[in-house]
Amino acid sequence: MPTLLLEHPVGFPIALIRALLLEQCPRISWRVGEEDYGGKDDVATLERPQTIIGRLPDGDLMLVSIEYRPDQPYRPANGHTPPAHHHHIAISRPSTEDDTLALKVAVIVCTTIAQQQPGSFLQLEAGGNWLDHGDMSTGLALLARGVDLRPLLQCGVPETTGVVAPPISRNADPPAPFPEPQVVEPEDDGQVSLASMTIMLDGDVHIDWPLIDEVLGRFDPDGRWKSIAAPGGMGFVRGRGSLVFAWLPLPMDPEAIDNALQRSFWFQGDRNRIARHRQHVTVHIKSPADFESMRMVAMVATLVIGMIAREPQVAGVFNNQVNTLFDAKMAEGFLGVVTNGEIPIQLWTWTAPDSMADGNVCLTTGGLMPFLGYEVEVWNAPYPVAMVGDKLSELLRYLLLKGPVIRHGDTVGTTAEDQAIRCFFGESRARRETPVRAMFVEFGEPAAAQPRPDPVPSPPLRPSPGGFARRPGGFGRKGL
């Protein structure tokens, strides 16, 4: 019996499941739950059990039952340890003696539901391996190619013995102090996840995959990028990293949109159009763990998203990590930044204030952690806000060009005569959902700071900080 592990509740994407079943099993007529009205936007809740019914050409019925079990960790009968989770979904084996057909239907149903949540895990058969989001994306790619799905059963991580893992703690103790930045730990597949981006749509969009292949081949020839179109408007772009496109016939959470609009001061698009969007595509982005690969993958993702943003059906682009929002025109505009060999700071990061008073400026970043292994914080800078913002902007661009090259105690500046800015490392002082490492940028003597979670614009894009550089530690507070 397939089992799907989740950290958060998900919906039941009737229309998408039906479309994939009809495409992959066209000789079977399908009814996906009681609320399947045949529409392209049909969705339902999993708060009550759902049953998928397939009528075979000989008149026999195939049944698949789906039962959502909220706040119930899955406990395997053999006592093995599943990945950490809060909820799980029990999905019955499709009632057919054709093992190949049963596996195909199970993969379609399970992976389509799981696409709503990148952190989900899937076990296709009791005692089998646990598939993560990347493994499930591989299953969809195998479906699109029409090849044998049995190799998918060998993917993923085997079960382990021991006590069942508890749900992920939401109040974990902060990590111990550390003197230097550390790289982001790679995931099980040797890659790290960058921020996912959601493309908000008010109609069906056509993605020109051949054009994407052509552009990426010119921009990053060593990356060996290749797109794969998958059923249901989804697809993949793979090379030195991967971009997985997961389509859902649902609008985004209105509360998340409202929160993003509050912090996205630059947004000048049609807010009514954003509110009326009907569907969305989330782009899940993975890269090898070295900085140069992450930089290239982020620029490739920006290119692809910017190209799609040209389509008239695109209402906006949403950064799911830092919760910022851009209209389609602005998302397309980031193409120019990438062609200059830079990651658009505004698309990938966000800077929040704790104090915007001249002479006592406090700023903290979000979104740098995957690239650098830390965030950047300024506390109690004794200078005007504009000057501190400019210096921080130059520093962020330098870091996203060069990587985590600054060390504990280094000073930085644009010229030898420039006032030295001292950098050192420790635990973040900002109010964050989870503890993170931070590089503190010291403009003057620190004073007690009380962080406040008010939204603030990120520093504006400026010309390339060509002369910006680090100087080894030991200089003291030159000029301060």
C-alpha cells in the first residue's frame, strides 16, 4: 500500500490527476473522487476519504482509495523508522491484477498529490524505499517517456530500524556558537535546494521548451541543460542542476499574497489581477553544493522564469523563501541582470529593518543562506540610512559574485581610503523562524538592539562593485 508523508496539509487536485490518468491510460474511463465534474479546474479537500474509480474496457472496475490522516505519524508494522513528518496519506494499491498498470496508476496519483509539497516522501510498497521529491520527479519523467517504471522502486532511501522518528520540532534549540561560516550541507542526493519560485497564472500558459534549451545552451554550454516536457503542463530542466515545474489548478494562499505585498514595496502591477489568478506553477530548484554551481543554477532559473514571464497569462512571480512578489514585467527585467553575469539580488533576497533611524541603522537579510551558509546583519550603524543601505548593497553583490570569501575579523571597503567595515560571525540576533548563522557588518561600536519584524525594501540594484574587496583581519576599526 503506498504511503505519502507530509509536513503540511495538501489538497486533492482532481483535474490534474484525471488529466494524467487519461493521458497514460486512455482506454480506461476515470472518475477522480465524488467531486469530479469533468472541469479543468476541479479540486477537492482530503479532509474526507476519496475514491478514484477506473472502468476498464471489459467493464471491470479499478478502485483506489485515499485516506488523509492529519497529525498522525506513520508507524510501519515492521517497526522501521520513516522520515520525519506530521501527517500521512494512506493510498490503497489499485485493484487490478496487472502489476504494471497498478504501479503506473499509483505513481500518477501519489506523485501528483506530492507535487504540492517538495518536502514530502513516498513509499510505493510496504517495506520499500522512501522516495523524495527528486525521485518522484524522476517517476513523472519516466511516465512522460513511456518507459518501465519498475526502476523507480530502487530509487530513494531504504527503511531503517529503530524507534519511529518524531515529528519535526518546531521549537528546536539553537545551534552552538561558531567562529566561521560553514557551507550549506548537501541533501541526500548531493544537492541543495535553492529558493523555489511560483509563477502565478490567470490562464493556461505555453512553455516553449525548445527555446529554453536553445537559450540555456548559449548561456551555460558547460551546464548541459536539457528540458523534458511532462504531462499536465509540468516539466523539467536538468543539467548542472535541476528545475522541476509543478503545476496546480489552484490559486495561491491569499494570506501569503497579502503578506508578500506588504514587504514588496516595489510592486506596481495589477493587484486585482494577482488576486484573481486561477492557477500556478512552482519551480523547485536544486544545485550542487559548491558556490559557483549554485550561482550558475540561480542565474539559469532566473533566465527560465524571466522567459516564461513574457507570456501574457503570467500575473506575477513569487519567491517562496523570502515571501516577495514581482509583476511579470519586473520578473522579465531580471533577464538583463543575468546577462551581465550576476544574480538579481532583489529576486533572490530580501532585506528587513530593525531600525531605520539615521545614526542607528539595523538591517538583516533573508535568502543568502543557501548561497553563503549565513545571512548578513547590520546592527546600530552610526551613519545615515542611505549610506548604510548603499554599503550593504555593494557588499551583497560582492558576496553573490565571489562567494563566502570574507573571514572572521576581515574589513571590507571599496577603496584603500574607504572607512573600514569590520565583519565577524556568530548566531543571528534577528527574530527568525529557525536559528541561522550570520555575518555581522560592524560600522561602529555595537549597542543593545531590539529587532523588530517590520518589512523594509531590499537595497536597490547599483552598478557592479568592481573595486569592492575584503582585507584580512587585524586592521582594527580604521576610520571609525
